[in-house]
Amino acid sequence: MSLPTLLPSPVRLLALRDTPLTLDEVYGAVGDDAAGGTALFVGTVRDHDGGKSVSSLEYSAHPSAERELRRVAEEIAAEFPVRALAAVHRTGLLAIGDVAVITAVSCPHRAEAFAACRKLIDTLKHDVPIWKRQIFADGATEWVGAC
């Protein structure tokens, strides 16, 4: 009797980091010859929120965040025909224009890639315990529940 062949996981890269994120790394992680479409989302720190000028953001993550990120990634990979998936999120202090999060998904077709990538970032933002503290130009701060 032969053992079943285990296919490699389509979840290729997951990380929470206090160092800058790069598109090249994430895009490289989701390369797959069987994928006809790759969708990426890049979230950056903007200079305003709710009519107030923002000077920086600080992200922090609960110790369970990496485990929750993996759970979310595996759910997306099971729901869509994902060939490869990656998600990375910054922690620590970020300046205006810094990349805060990158998600990427490769699928056989573009519509599937777009849908899977959108669900990945939306579910990550909702379920993964990462919080942001907005630091406004006037010195005031505000914590925001999920990133």
C-alpha cells in the first residue's frame, strides 16, 4: 500500500514584522506556473483620518495574532482555488507612506484571485488581533480596534 502524496500548502508566506515589507518578497512567494491570475493588496499609512491630520501609526499584535493569521489564510485557501497565498503585516511605529500590510493570492483565473485576495485582507482586518494607534498632528492619539 502506498502512502498518499501530500501536496505542498498553498500558504507560502505569513508574517508579522517590525521591519519594512517588500512587494518583491510577497509577489515572489505567490508565483506559480498554474496560476493565470495574481492579485495583490498593499495597505499604506495615509496622512489623515476622520478629517484629522495623522502624523504616524503604531501597530501592535496580540501573541495569538500569528496563529489567527494562519487560520484565516488556510480558510481562504480552502474556500477558493488558491495556488499560492501570502500575507505580511507590520508592527511598530510607521510613518506616512510606509507599507503596513501586503496580501497576495494566485489562482487559476483573475476573478478568483481578486475575490480571494479581497476576502483575505477583509478577514485579516476583522479577525486577526492587530491594533493600531493613530498619532495625530496635534499630538492626540486614538486606538483603533482591528487594523
